[in-house]
Amino acid sequence: MPVRRSAIGRQDSGSTTTCLGHFTLDSSACAFIFPELSCDKYGRKDVMYQHWRWHPYGCDLPRFNATRLLEKLRNKRLVFVGDSLNRNQWVSLVCMVEASIPGNRLMMRFFNGSLISFKAFEYNVTIDFYWSPLLVESNSDDPIVHHVEYRIIRADRIEKYANAWRDADIIIFNSYVWWRKHKADMRMKVMYGSFENGDAKLQEVEMVDGFEIALKKLTEWLGENIDKNKTRIFFAGSSPTHSWASNWGGVDRNKCLNETEPIYKVGYKAAGTDYSMMEKAKLYFGMLEQKGVRFDILNITGLSDYRKDGHPTVFRKQFAPLTKEQMANPASYADCTHWCLPGVLDV
């Protein structure tokens, strides 16, 4: 479990948790934070979720050192590619980096449709995020207006996205929650061909089959197009949601509302987390190794499975007025998917 800075107190041998340390950070100090992630600004009073750190068996992870990271990335471009959880991760990183750069040194942030860019001029470092929730072209390409319920992907189209991060030195992909539906209908549509050529056709598939189609296209493109001597690839694992409180002994209708501590059971795995999807990602990305492409899987699932306490719940900006029914039942609009910052993702 994560603490962002120094820990004080007991550390159980072999445990996945540590005691709370002393650390405070006002999220409003970061110029790059999104209002749906700034939980303390929107009324969250407890800060325990900011103080846990991950302590793997037989290992003591070093503290994050932003200056060292910037030196490693000097003259390089790092790109996060994926959905709002990878954007959540991008915000976490640039906020920690920003805190290490004195105010009189230039930084810049700009938006260009799906691309958000952070530049640290002194180091000639670029850290970008590119919106691509389903990895290939889809009807959800707009970073603001999404088609969440009726998803359609284009099985053979990725170039529009890929040209935006083709030249990157490091690319970190993620994709998970957009392939999950908590309803009876777990199907989606895949489009082959194009309207322009008159050969367009739609096929309905299971969501998990759509995930494999997207992984196949993505990894094929990477194997054929990136500079194998330059670019390093990462794929971030499943980031779990905490919408079913019965998983940790709570009441489902409460979701993750009012949760202020992690799950303490060592080896805990949420029933709703689909670990098989991570295995499929390993399989397809593993094929890149045969083509000489450097890749790593970032397995963050176990770490964040414990962290039912780290979500914004109701402590975030609401972009639409709440209804009377919602105000009477806060759990109905509680965000149990994304993560407060500072918090879990800083680990």
C-alpha cells in the first residue's frame, strides 16, 4: 500500500501495507490537475488515502525523485496512450514533476484535441497524454463527448492515433474499463472496411473479443512501425473499480462511499476484476519480443485492488447539475473508478 513520502511506525514483515506516515500536499498547488481528481478542493477532509505506500515482499522501493526522472528523460518524449485512467496517471506524474521545478523555469501545457502536452524546457522533456480509450479508432474518439454505452471500433484503423505518438521514446498504453460493462449486454460492434470504399460492414462481438481485436491491431502496428532501437513500450494493467462493496464485506448500495482505509486482507483479489484480460494483453504484447521490440507489463492491479479508499466518490467537480434523486442518494453518483490526487497513482 502507498505512502507518498517517508513512513513512520511499524512495517510488518512480508505485509502489503505499512503504517501511516506524515505527508500533506494541497492538490490545488498543481497547475495541471483536473477538477474531477482534486478531492481535497471539493470537500474531502480525511487525508489517510494520501499516506499509504506500496511495500512488496523483500523489497523497499525508493522514493520518487523528479529531478532524476527528468535527467533520465532529457531530450526525450514520453507518451501515455489510453483512457481517462491513463490521463489520471499522466496528471499524477506531471504534478510530481512540476513540484520539483522552480517557478522561474519554463513549463508549458497545451491541448490539441486528443493530445495534452507537458513540456519542461530546461530538460527538453515532453510528457504527453493521448486520448485513445479503445486503442483503435472508434466512435469514442472525442475526449469530451463519448459513446460509452454503444461502442463501435474499427478493426483495421489505428493510423490516425498512431501518427501522434509514432516518434515517442517511451509509450505507456492502458485499456481495461472501456471493455467492461456491468450489465447483461456484454456485446459491442466491430466495423470492417470503410464507407468511402463501399465495403463497410458491422459485426457484433463479445466485449472481450473486441479487446483482442484491438490488441492484435495495436501490437501488429507497433511491430511494423516503431523504431526498435529507440522506443520502449509499456502496458499498464487493469485498474480496478470499487463499486461492489460486498467484495470487502460492505453493502453494495454504498459502493466506495465513505471508505477511508484500504482493504487489509493480504492477497485480496476483487471478484469484479477480470485478471484474464491482463493475460490476453501479455500474450499479444509478448509477440513483440519476437520482433525485437522492448516491452514491459506494469502490473498495478494488485496494488490498486486494495485501495477502496482512494477514489473521488462525491468529492469532485460535477459537470452536470445533480438531480434531487442523486442528492438524496450520494452513492448513485460516487466515482469509484478514478483516483484522487495526490494518492494511489503517485505510487
